[in-house]
Amino acid sequence: MNQSANSAGQSPQGRPFIGVHLRCCNHYVRIYLNQQGTAYTGHCPRCATPVRVDVVKEGGSSSRFFTAD
Ligand SMILES: [Zn+2]
């Protein structure tokens, strides 16, 4: 009878993310919004190149896909 089995290990539900195409390795990854809500950050899983996409304050962009160098 473990009532708290679902409380650990997973990312918070509803955390925003975007898809980024990494040109360095021709690889596609998802990166997640940082705690400040100012940028999406992550890294290339193959070569560890940092990836950052700043949040556009306009909020009107319909693009959810980006390309990183
Ligand atoms: Zn890479």
C-alpha cells in the first residue's frame, strides 16, 4: 500500500518545452523552460553543446521549432 509511489523522478507535469534541431549533430531534441521562465535551455546529447532559446516576450509567435548552431 504505497500511496506516494508517483511523487518522485518525473518532470513536473505541464512544463513547457520546445523542439530544437541541432545543426552540430543533425539531431533533434526537446529543451525545457528554465526556472526563471526566461529561456529554454538544454544541451546536445551527442556532443554536449549548450542550447539556449530565449523566450520571446511578444508571445505571438506560432513557431515551436528552432534550429541551433
Ligand atoms: Zn551536437
